[in-house]
Amino acid sequence: MSRGDFGRWASGIALAGAIMVGAGSAEVSATPLTPFRYEAQAQRHCPHDKVVWLDFRKGVYYRKGQKRYGQGFDGSFVCQNEARESFYRRSLLGLR
């Protein structure tokens, strides 16, 4: 094992140890944000929630009926509750 390989191995072990120590000290539960390419996929993932278009670059989400819903290349369809819990804010533009 070369010196560079040993350094990477040792830093990986140290990181794993730090994660294990941190995980045992507090119980933190976060809902993961699950982005989807198509609206129907997102609706199947969260059947009792609204589907929104999340613009990752701007950090906002658009509801169905808003002008920018489903528009742009820097976004995905997600569940509204997941977007809120991930600290994305709703857009007030284009409300009808």
C-alpha cells in the first residue's frame, strides 16, 4: 500500500467513525427529497399530497396552474410536503 493509498484509507475510516459517533448522539429524522421527471411518477410516490414543480436553481416551487409549473431545465416534480420540509419556498408568481 503506497503512502497516498494509506492516507485515503485512514481518512475514510476517520470519517466513518465520526459519522457513527454523531449518529448515536441525536435522533434526527428528515424526509428525503425525491425528484421525478414526470408528474405522474411524483403523484404515484405521494398519492395524498400535491405535486409541485421544484426549481432547484431558484429554490422555489410552483403549484399546478402557475405559469412556470413544469417549465425549465433546472427542476423536477416533487411532493409539496417534501419540498417544504427541505426548506424550499413557494413562488407567488403566476397565482390564479
